[in-house]
Amino acid sequence: MTKKYLPADQERDFNVLKRQILKDKNFDCNQYRDNYVKRRLAIRLRANNVDSCKDYAILLKRDPTEYDKLIEALTITVSEFFRDTSVFAYFRKTVIPALIQDKRRKNQKIIRIWSAGCASGEETYSIAILMSDFLGANLGNFLIFVHGTDIDDESLEKAKRGEYTFEEVKNVRKNFLSRYFIFDREKYSVRDKIKGMVKFKKHDLVSGKPLAHFDVIFCRNVSIYFSMDMHEKLYMDFYNALNDDGFFVMGKTEMLYGNARGLFIPVNVREGIYQKKVVK
Ligand SMILES: C[S@@+](CC[C@H](N)C(=O)[O-])C[C@H]1O[C@@H](n2cnc3c(N)ncnc32)[C@H](O)[C@@H]1O
């Protein structure tokens, strides 16, 4: 199952299985690289002691709860607060001041940020914390909305709760922990002031309706699992979703592909930060 190409009959069964998953669950495996899907499928096949896509397709029909486990296996949801600290440091030092200056110049109060593929909310809250930290007493002069979206229900539930273990907040600076979290019953809960800035919603980056009017989009460590065709669609969608001069923050191992490459100006390539090029 982990091989890139399977014998023709197994390759056909693999494609039949993908179509069945799309039909039954409206979940499009073609958004991901085939090799990645095969690796994740192999985990579920092993877990069920099944050794072919054909038998696994029958199992899915017989036991629909297996679908949940499969989709969970396909959508890896690990995240961290301030994941890749240098990215967030650069964002705090350079991007936020530029954004605020631009908003003041245009006399605009609303700031909309999208954390696409937000998993359990760590990225979304990290952004809200930095906005609050930068603006300090001036926070009330702006209306800040940080939208966290993901396809995974369980992650979104956790994100909405905003409760994390000691291990999960290990990247959060001590002064941020005391300022933006409440420690109670062995859990760190995000304070209401930060929670009030964020909103979590289910949204599929592949089939969901396009979102728009964002000043900043974070989409980090999501596209790595996507096929090349999907990469291009994703980045074009983000381009269209950004306001003029808006910023796009991608994962450190991700890259812009195809037409999207000409549409973003590199701000800091090492940190994966780009700005929308305004094409007149
Ligand atoms: C590895 S996590 C990255 C989380 C966070 N952005 C970070 O960098 O820490 C990838 C997330 O992308 C989500 N995801 C995968 N496919 C998606 C899709 N088609 N639409 C929306 N979210 C998706 C997964 O559910 C998962 O939570």
C-alpha cells in the first residue's frame, strides 16, 4: 500500500475506493497526493487487518464509523502555539506594524485575519495574542477578527474550548501565559479578551465557498498534503481572498506554485511571508 504505484488492478481498486469516499462522505481524496493517501490508508488497513482497497471499501460500507477514523487519519491535525517561533517573531516585528500603519493611513478600523487549516486553534490564538500584545492600550481602536477554519470537527471543538495542557502551551512565553491564559484545574484556558477576537468555523479549502476580504491569511503546514493541482487552486483562492497589499504566511517547507508565484511579492522567503501584488 505504501508504494507510489500499485499493480494495475490494485490501482483501479484504489481509485474506486476514492470515488466511494467522495460519494459517501463528500470528502475528496484527490486534494491530496496519491502517495500520501496510500500511506494514510495503509494505517487504517493495518488497523483493521485488511490487506486490499477492495476489502477496505466493503468494510467502510459495513461499518460507517470507520469513515471517521479514515478521515481523521487523512487530516493530520498536529499544531503548536507560535509554531516556528521565528515566523511569529517576524510577523510581530514587521508585518503587524506595517498593517497597523496602513490601516491608520486609510482610516480603517476593521482588521480581518484568516487562519486556514487552524487545527485545534493554537495558530489562531497565537495571532490574536500578538495583535493584542502589539496594540496594547490601542486595541480598542480597532475591530479585530481572527477566523480559524478547518475541516476537522474534533479539532474545531477543541479550538472553541480554548483549553490546553501544560505540554501544549510549552512554546508560550511566561508573560503571555500569565497575561492571556487562566490556569485552572491543570488546564490553561485562553482568556475571554483573546477568545472574543477569534471565531472558529468548519470550512473545506477544497470544496468550500470562497472567503474574502482578509488583510492577512495564514495557511501553514496544510498544503504539504495536497496534490500539485490543489496547491495552485489553494494559492489562487488565497490571492483572491486577500485585500490589496494583504499578507500571506505559509509553512516554512511550503512553496508557491504555478501562476500564484507571480502574484505575491516575497517579504521574507525564509519565514514564508508574502504580500499580495496588486495587478492593475
Ligand atoms: C498539520 S495541521 C496544521 C495546523 C496549523 N496550521 C499549524 O501550522 O500548526 C493541518 C490542518 O489542515 C487541516 N486540513 C486538511 N485538509 C483540509 C481541507 N481540505 N480544508 C480545511 N482544512 C484542512 C487538517 O484538518 C489539519 O487540522
